[in-house]
Amino acid sequence: MSTRRFLRFPDGFIWGTATSAYQIEGAWNEDGKGPSIWDTFCHEHPEKIYKGQNGDIAADHYHRWQEDVGIMAELGLKAYRFSISWPRVLPEGTGQVNPKGLDFYDRLVDALLERGIEPVVTLYHWDLPQTLQDKGGWPWRDIVHAFAEYARVVAGRLGDRVTWWITHNEPFVMALLGYFFGDFAPGIQDFPAAIRAAFHLLLSHGYAIQAIRSTTSRPVKIGITLNLSPVHPASDSEADRLAAQRMDGVLNRMFLDPIFFGRFPEDMKALMGPLVPEISPEDAQVLTTPMDFLGVNYYSRAVARHDPTFPVMELAQVHPEGSEYSQMWEIYPPGIYELLMRVWKDYSPQLILVTENGIPVPDGVDFDGRVRDERRIRYLRDHIAQVHRAITDGAPIQGYFVWSLLDNFEWAHGYQMRFGLVYVDYDTQKRIIKDSGRWYAQVIRENGVWVEG
Ligand code: IFM
């Protein structure tokens, strides 16, 4: 006989969803917005994106934001994490502010607050103003000051109402996929540049915290969001164990150590030699500017196999037989528990928010207009249960955000991947709340999940 248990979350737990500007807004050249590196990348390199698609229109959120806020209210969201498009606010990256760009986010914040939904603002989710890429992009040191200026401008306008701020989303992806693999904008393939980009992203995070704090007078909570994964060796062999350690270094510790300890990991310095930037005492202070929370994005674990053809970074990911997979990754719910406990024990962040978790499923609309996305419900339930386990074991987790509110532009995968709790028909821009959206609304109402057994 199967029994059901209810896992109740602490009072005040923040249930939210997340999106990012380029993935949903569209309106790529409206109301004074400048081009971003993603506009350029998609337009100039359609061969790098599924079916040559782009974010020119995306989910048309720039025009449909009121309807979208209505949907959020219907779901009962406690919080909504979205990103600001830097070139919408500062079309040249620095200098002249575009008032219409700021107005858009201003109205959005007001509408959210009117519905009792807490805005969680991400300053940077990969859409760098093209003008700044033309000056050198993230590998160029002075960009850190441009980012601080941008943070000041946004905080100057929204800081009287926004409590939660995230400086960067997934600097690993920006640095490595953008400047080393070249699969993402700006499409550069230069490993030393990628490492410099990573360093400057983290440094600019510290400067941005200082900029926000000096601009806002009310109490704010500022953090950064990292994409992290536990890394498991593919076998018991010593070679695979060491490979997993190296992959953990590149994926996790290269981003965690600088902001918590003001240094790059010793084993990474030994591995990459002079490619790893020297951190001066002044830079170490900026990097470790105190923050209020760590944002963790979790989708899957990584499994590493030693491969001598990768001399610097261990990239030989394997996909274990017998596991369950989504369109993009292995489904591995215990990984989020392992990760949250590890981050808490090794780095002691004051607070943790799970700022993204979700699954791409090839959803379709059934005969009666419903989207029955059972697999997404199962994925979310199993991961939320593991988050509950981490809270029970003491980890200071205060919120959980589903990626994503809406189906949207999944970067190089285009519109092929659907992550939303809300289905978007891209021909008509009609929105349909999926079964997972209705299920999540119940989780929020009850402040917990039902699990079997
Ligand atoms: O869509 C992305 C998002 O932009 C950043 N985190 C991972 C998501 C799914 O791939």
C-alpha cells in the first residue's frame, strides 16, 4: 500500500520562478535599446543556433508583461526572479541612460509589488552591450567599472522598492561557453581570455555589491548566482577520481573560492599555471565583499572520466547507463541535496536561494487545450523533496525558484527546449498554464510537497 507524506517548508519560504531578459522579452531594438552580444551572435551566426532562431521576439514579454504578471499572481508566486537587459538601460554600456528602458522595469516592479510578488533582480544574465564587447568584453579589466556604473544606475531607480539583488547569473557559462567553447555569445574560442573573463565577472560582482549598497538606503539582500554541480568519478579508478577533482575545480571551486576566500584554488593554479590571474590584496578585498546570500542553480550532476586528450580542463563528461535523462541532462535529484550541503559546509554562506531548477520536456497541447507535463511535475517534486531534506539537515535555504515561468529562448537550443510552467505558442504568443504550473501553485498554497512513501 502506498502512503503519502507531506513535507512542510519553513514559514515564509520564498517560492518563485525565474526568467531572463533576452530569453523572454523580445523587442530587441525597440524604445532605444542598444544591441547586445546575443543580438549580434544570433544575427551573424544563425548556424550556431537551432534552426537559426533568435530572441528578437522571444515570448514577447516586453509587450505582454501585464498578462504575465497576472499569470504569476494566478500561480500565487511569492517571488519572481528576472534580469535587466543592460543595453536596454544603457544602450552604449555606459554613459547615456535610456529612460524608456528603465521605465519598463520600473512598471514591472510596481506591478509585482501590487500583487504581493517580491521582485528578485538579476543585473546580468549574459546580454552584454555590444559596445562593451567591442572594447574587449569580459576579458578586458576596465569592464568591472562599467558594470558597477550600470549597477548604480539600476539601483538608483529600483533600489527604493527592490530588496533582492543578484549581480551575475552563472559566470561559468558566460566565461567558458562565451569565450572558450564559443557556443554562446560572443562566440570566442580563447582559453586564456575565458579565464580572464571569469576573474573580471567575479571582481565586478564585488564592485556591484558596493555600488548597490552605496546607492540604496533601505536594507537590501545582495548575492550572486552560480551554476554548480556535484562531480562524481565515472569509476573507482584513481585516474577518474582525479579527473572528478579537476572538473570540480573548474566548474565549482574556481567560482566559489574567489568570492568566499579571495583566492583561486591551489590545485587549479598548479594545473593552469600563469593562466590563472594573480589576485592582489586589493582585488581580494573586492572579491570577498560581504554578500547576503548565495544563489545556486542546479540541474544535474556531472560524471567525470579521465581523458588524456584534455590537458587543462577535464571535460570528459559521461552519461551513466541506466540513469533517466531529459532532453539535455541526466535527472539526478540527490545531487541537489549533496550540492547544497557541500556549499553550506565548505563556504558557510549566510543564506542560500535555489535560484534555478527545472527540466526541458517536449511538451505539447492536448486535444482539450491542456498541457499534461507529468515528467516536469515528477522532476520538480523529487528535487523539492531533496531541498527539504537539506533544510531539515540544517542548510540555511530560504527560497526555491523554478526555471522557468514561461517557455523561452534556450540559447543555442533555440525554442526547441521548453522549460516553462506556462506553455507559449510562439505563433500566437498565447500562454497556457501547464499541469506543472497548477501543481506548483498548490505547492505554494500548502507551503510544501506531497511525496510517496
Ligand atoms: O536557460 C538557462 C538559463 O538561462 C541559465 N540557467 C540554465 C537554464 C537552462 O539551461
